[in-house]
Amino acid sequence: MSANRPTADGEDGGRRGPAAVVARATAALVCACGSAGRAGPGGQPATFPAVRVLIDLDAPGRARASRALATCADTPLLLVVAGRAGERAGWWCSYEGTVLRQGHVELANGGLGSVRVPLPGVRHRAELELTVRAGRRTASRRVAVLPATMLAGTAGRLGELRLGAADPTGRAAAVLRAEGAPLTELRTRHAREHFTGGGLILAGFAHSRAAPPPAADLDGRVRAGMIVLVVNPPPGWTGWGLRRVAAARPTTAPASFAGGFGRVVRPADLGHGPWPAALTCPPGAIGLVRATAGGRATLAAAVRVGAGAVIVTALPQMDGFSGDPVGRCLLKELVLWMLAERRRAGRKESTSCPDNG
């Protein structure tokens, strides 16, 4: 019997090793608060739609060959098992060979069964393995679990940045508020036009009829030092030399990141597309995310304008945030990039000041 094969509920079977081994591995992996659920506004747990993972016992090679799936610790994970009707399959979730969770699932309804798998609240990115066994048939799939908390320790800098969000759906603000990030929601045109904070997020265009404000309305504030993030503007949008263009034929290619971008999310987490849109960029633009095979389609880019900067994305993962855990983590990665850009601009300004000594 395999060392990681699940035993009856509550039984150790002498195979996983002493309970202390599991406790040490779990302590190294999870936060002190335990699993999932960073508190959202008002102290209520942030809830997001479940991510479904399919493991087919009759096609184990296909399951092993599939790329690592990425999810987030604040997202429920629903394991769907395909096999033979009437089977009882065992499943287990392990980290570096140590079983963290295990159980059984009954396969009915045409050989399908499902079970919700609790995810640990990880401090850092962790590669878990989900394995299913029925009789002699075994299949597994890797799952990358990203931390629900990526902005810990930045509250002071975010407060100094004075971040604002103009999103008619409210989803971008909800993602950031779930971490307790300070920000101002700009719900009216008047609020947007008179906002003077150092960072502005414009989002929600895929799920509303709203359009980003014209670049001319923000250009003076950007040149004075504001950093603007435009999340997936409509095709044809243009500003600061950047333009979102719908692809005549969506690109299928792996993604790559610019150096210094991506503290938690990795290019493989974005998959290979297809990418339905891309950006045309001016000289000097920073390609933060690109699709690399068969050409270089830019999916997220930044340009520095005066003392400020503008970031624009064309990433389908960021269309809704709540439905895609990788999209939520990408939003946080871009906020971290905004903070780094603010710090870089501050250092440049301080070194350019004349010496009054």
C-alpha cells in the first residue's frame, strides 16, 4: 500500500508517520489562523465561487500531464472525480509527501462524485497534490495554492499612496478591502474628477457599460505623480500611447513576466490562453505580462509619464476578479507594483534635489 494512500476515517495506519510529522508540516505551511477565509468588510469572511478540479480515474495520464492549477486559499475547492458508477474512491491532499486532508467520495450519477476540499491558509505559495484512488487505479493533479493575504505589511504605504477605485461593479474594491487595504471608492463622476490621491484603479468595464475616463482628464494628475491602473478597458481604448486591440485570432501561448513583477503569481498560473486581446505600446513601455510563443503579444504594460505612471491590462483573468482567484492575485500584484513604482519615483526625486548643505 502506498505511504500516502488514505485509510479509514481517523485511522493513521502507521503509514503517514507520527502525528507530530503532520503537525510540523502543517505548521510550516499554514498560517496560525488555520484555513481559508480572510475577513472582509465588517469582519465577515470573504466568500468567492468555488474552483472545480476534475480528476478522471480512467485517464490518469491526462491528469498528470495537465499543468498545475492555481487557486487561492480564500477560495473553496471542489474536487470532482470521474470513474465508474457505484465506486467509492479515496482522496487525499498532500504537501511535500505529508497528507494534510483525506476522505472518500461516492461515485454515482454516471460515475461522477464531488467533495469540497478544505485548503490551508498559506503564508507563501504552496504546491499541493490532490490524489484519487479506486481499486488499483490512481490519478493525481497538482494545485498551486496562493496566499489570500498578499498585502500584509503594506497598509502604511497604501495609506500614504491614498488609493482610489472607480469600478461600477465594486469587485476590485471588494478584493482589496478583503485584506483591509485602505482605499476610497469613487462612485460618481464628480468624485473621479476631483480625486487627488496618488493611485487610481479603473475597472469593471467587462461587466458594465461604463468606459474609462478620457486620458486627457487624468493626464495632468499623472504627470504630477499619480499612478493609474486601467484594468481591461474596452477594445479600441487608447491613452498615453497604449491601445487595447481585439485579436482577429486569439493567441495561444504561455505567458512571461517582466523582471521584478510577480511575487506570488507565476506565468504558468495564467495558462496558455487563448488571449482574445492585446496591447500596442509606445517605445519605452514596460511589458509586465506577455504571451511569448509565435510573437510577443503584450497583455499588461506600464508607461512612465512625467512623475507618474499608467498601467493597462488585457488579461481575461481580471475581467471579474470574484470568479478567478488568479485574477484577484494579479490585481494585488499590480498594486504592489504601484507601490514599488511610487518608491522608485520618490528615490529619483530625492536624488535630483540640489544639495543645500
